[in-house]
Amino acid sequence: MVHKTVAGVLPDEWGGALIKNVSKVVRGSSPRPAGSPLYFDGDFLPWATVADLTNSDDMYLTSTKSMLTEEGSERTRITDPGTLMLTNSGATLGVPKISKIRCGANDGIAMLLDLNGIATEYAYYYLSSKTQYFRDVVAPGVGQPNLNTDLIGDFPIPVPPLSEQKKIAQILSAWDKAITTTEQLLANSQQQKKSLMQQLLTGKKRLLDKNGVRFSGEWKKPKLSKLFERVTKKNNGQSTNVVTISGQHGLIRQDEFFKKTVASEKLDGYFLIRRGQFAYNKSYSNGYPMGAIKRLNRYEDGVVTTLYICFEITDSTKTDSDYWEHYFESGLLNKGLSQIAHEGGRAHGLLNVKPSDFLSLVVSVPCLEEQKKIAEALSASAKEVATLQKKIDTLKKEKKALMQNLLTGKVRVRTIGDKK
């Protein structure tokens, strides 16, 4: 009955088995004491940890960050190439990987040895489709969840004919390759965009004006206060659209980003910002060591915490908003921010940056026409990045749906020897 609950009703040609009936489930072992130079930081045997299995979406483990000494290799469980591994503890439990190398495995990793009638790649895809299920149902709980060998062994797995297993794995592998290829294109595009930002926003590379003549001349060096003014208008019941700054998504609805509302019920004391205005979140986030500055693009208005520094362009006929969106995204302001962030200001990750100090920062800026040209070039580059990211998201969504259909037999695949 459990088998039906997890895998659904299977095709007549498929069987079903508990993992312990088609493999031997064992747990890795770690040399003790941990960190001993007698066992670790050697050059004798690769040492696989949970981090090695969870640092990428690749099917195969081809290398490890750490190595064991010869003495350490005698105190661990050694796995051969082709071994199916599965993380079994902590927040990242339930992640499978197939080892391509001979390595030791720590006790946060389980291994499925001697698979009988099960193709390794097929088992990998089935287990990867159940990662969240392992976390939510099989090994839930407060604290450190644990997926022990008994729980793994008692987990059911559908068993199609071996030829069909291999075909399913082949199809899903092709999807993975498409995702990996697109991710590489995205990484290249992101790097090109970053390089372009550094060149254009510092004047190292100059574009052509409307007459086809390359821009020239010195850039001005005003303070931000000459271009922007603070926005300190309180909400006073005008909006309920509470937004927060996300490095990836910009200013986005709080309930959409956090999947819940974390703001106070009373919003009158919050700042009200309008479309096109900017907000600076002084908290560190990934990729934003001095905090992120974002423009409100998604909504007509938004309510933000007064911890943010909000500001707007003073005269849009003299400076270009799109240019400044790219400028703030480039990180070129980080050096200046690090100089005005007061000593001991990182309380709970929040930088102590005064609005007056922020607006006193000096920036380098070209004429309005060159600003617009730079913004156009960087917007085109950003669009290419966004298109590739959207393609990756679509491929992953399609792969997830395909896994659900193929691994339950809802959609069958043809194999050599099938009748037409």
C-alpha cells in the first residue's frame, strides 16, 4: 500500500520493490577524531562529504574538495566508481549522486550497493524526484533530520523492465544536458554583462553618439545629492503593497518573496515609494556585500521599511533613470559605501549608513545622451541574461513534469524490440 502512495498505480508490466530488496544499503564512515592531520588533508584518497554531493545538480561525482591520508583511508568506507550515493542527514538530505571515482564517504552519506535489476542512472533519477518527499515525509522533524539506512531500505521504488529504465534515464539525461548547456551560456552572458558594465560605467569604453561619433570629454563628478533627493513620505494608509528588496528580483511584494507577510499590521509609519523611485537596503545579501539598491519597477507604489534609504531623481531632464539603475547594480558604489559605513555598524548584518553620508557620495557621470546610450547597451545585455534564465527555469519545470510522468509510467517510452 505504501508503494502505491509514493509511486502511484503502476503499469502492469512494471514491478515494485523496496530498496533493501534490490540493493544493499550501507552508511559511510568518518575517521575519528574529525580533522586529525593523521587522517585528513592528505593526498592518498578523495574524501566525499555531503557538501560534495550537494554543491551542484550534476548526476556524477567527479571530484572532492578534500583528500584523506593513507591512514585515513583505512578508517572510512571506500566506494568504487559507479556507486549510487545519497545524503542522509541535515537540511540537504535526500540528494543522490553517482560516484565516478574511487573515494571514501563520510557518515552523512549512504550508499546503495549491488543494485539488482535496477539501472544506476534510473535509480538516481527516481531518488532525485523524491528528495523533497524524503525531507517532508520520511525524515521530518525538528532539529537535525536523519535518513538512516532502515528508512532508505524500506523506501519503495518502481521497477520497469530494464530496457525501459535505461531509456527513461537516457531521456532525462538529455534534458539535463540541455539545462547544463544553457546554464553555461547564462554564465558567459552574465560575465560579459559584468565586464560591459565595468567598461561603460567607468568611461573605459565609449560608445557612438547619434551621429556615429564616439563620445569624448571628461565626465562630471557630482555628489549624489546633486542628482537625487530623499523620499521620506510616510504611508498614512495610502498603500498596503508591502515590498522588500531581493538581489535577484529587485523590489518585490513581501508576501510573494517570503511566501508570507512579515511587516507590521500597521503600515502608516512605513515609507511610501512610487514607481521609478529607488530604495537602498543596507543589509548584506549574496552578491551585494554593501547592500542592494533597487528601483521600483513592478508596481505603481510600494510600502517599505524605514530602515531603507529611499530617494528619487531630482530632474529627469538632466539625468537618466535607467543609467542609474545599471550603475547601482554594478557595485561601483561599494567602495564609497565601505568608507561611510560606521565602525561597528553591522548589527544583525545591517550597515550603519546615514542618509546624509549616502547622498554625499561622489559619482562619475557622463552627459545625458551618453547616459542613455550606455543604458540601452546594458539593458540589451540584461535582457539576454533574463532570456537565458527564463529558458533554464522553463527547462527545469518541463524536466520535473517529465520525471513525474516517466518515473510513474503515466507516459511510456519505446525501447528496441517494442512492437510498433
